[in-house]
Amino acid sequence: MKEIAVIGAGTMGRGIAYSLALNEFHVNVNDVSPDALENAKEKIEDELNVSASKGYISKEDVERSMENLSFHTNLKESVENADFVIEAVLEKMDLKIDIFKKLDDYCKPDTILATNTSTMSPTEIGAQTSRPDKVVAMHFFNPVHKMKLIEVIRGLDTSDETVEIVNGIAAKLGKETAEVNEHPGFVTSRMNCLIGNEAMNLLMEGVASPEDIDKAMKLGLNHPMGPLELADLVGLDTRLRNMEYLHKTLGEKYRPCPLLIKYVKAGRLGKKSKSGFYNYE
């Protein structure tokens, strides 16, 4: 596995590309938006330089990592020579299926196709291809270069060989894997969405301020980040899509908090919009 394509140049895509390039993979980053690609390139280089300034990596690592990256708007050119593809687009099943059908046509027959979904079915995605045994969910966490876990979710037909290769890539990135049998939300998203949704209900009901809700979870339950802080980091629109999917597939306890719906309608999406449960101006 020398050449890897990452589809989607948003927060997760560029984080995945950063980690892969730093660990000696050649990475083709693809997005339909030239502006998104330029933004990803700048942010990756900035993050590498910050890491170098703190002594975590060398200046040579920065140069080598940037040389390992290329950026493309043409999907076929991005993936036709790739050994492994990681899709990191929006949590919309129709969009993912459309991309995977194209990947199945454009990629080599032995190329493994991974989705970075946090909730959706790799079985359903893989069934749209001629290689369901080579389709897997590979759930990274944000920020990718700091978080140590990758959830590996088998579809119904995902082969042992595919999972073994995914585990090998994760190990080269310095990460641990948790293997999960497919079920909506897997492990982390099911738990995290429930905690975050209840924190939003507490806020809506006036039980406590965002700061005190998050402080209670951090100091009382030893969470490294409060649930409202985390929702702002993930993006409230992304969290709402996750909740809507889990509500549809797992039932009433995952009904999205009305406050979350209201914030998304208002364009308060968290850090990326400078305003969510906290103000980031």
C-alpha cells in the first residue's frame, strides 16, 4: 500500500491526508472544489509547520510530507493508480453510493475502498460495487493526527484480508484499531451522540450553562472534552445528520434535540461558522 487516495478535502479528509503523508504514503487528495483543495493544502502545511515548531517533527519531515501530497479535482486521475481509497465526504448515503460506484469503475480490481463514515452501513455501500469483500468502514476521529483510535467496521462481505490490510495501515500511522460488527452508529457514535444530545437537552431546559455542562463532564467524569465543545468541533450540521440517521435506524431515543435543529437552521454550525454553543470570533 504505497499510493492512497483521499476523497474529500474537508476537515476529516485533510486530517487523514496529513497523517498518511507524514507516514510515508503518497496521497492523492481529491475534491470537486478547487478552493477546498487549496484550503486543505494550506491548512496541512500550516499544521506541519506548527508541529515542527514544537519539535514533534523535523523541517525535513515537513518538506517530505508536502512532497507526498498531490491535489486533484478529477476523480479518475486521483484513484486509477491507487492501492487504497478512503472516502471522507458528507454523511449522506446517496452521495457516498454515487462515489463508490465511480470508484468501482475507476480503480484497479484489487484496490480496497474504505469509507470514513461515523454511522452508515458499509454493507449497503459495498453492495453497490463489484468488490464488496474489499469495502470497509474506517472511522477516523478528529483531530486525526492526535486521536489514537480507528474504528474498523466490517460489512457483511468484508474479507479478513481487507481488515488485516486496514489494521496494517493503522499501525503505520501509530494508531490502535477497534474491530466492530456493523450496526448503525457502531460503538463510538452511538454513545457519543446520546451523551451530546442529552447535554443539548440540559441546555435547552435551562439546567446549566454550556460551560458548566462541559465542566461537569470533564472534571466529574474525566472526559477530555465536554460534549458541547465536541459537537462544535465536529460541526452541528454533521451531528444533526448523524442524529437523524440514528433516529431513523435505532428509534426514538436518538431523536435530535430541538435546540440542535434550531442552531443548524440559524447557521450556527460550531467552530467552522465561528458560532455554535460557544462563540469563536
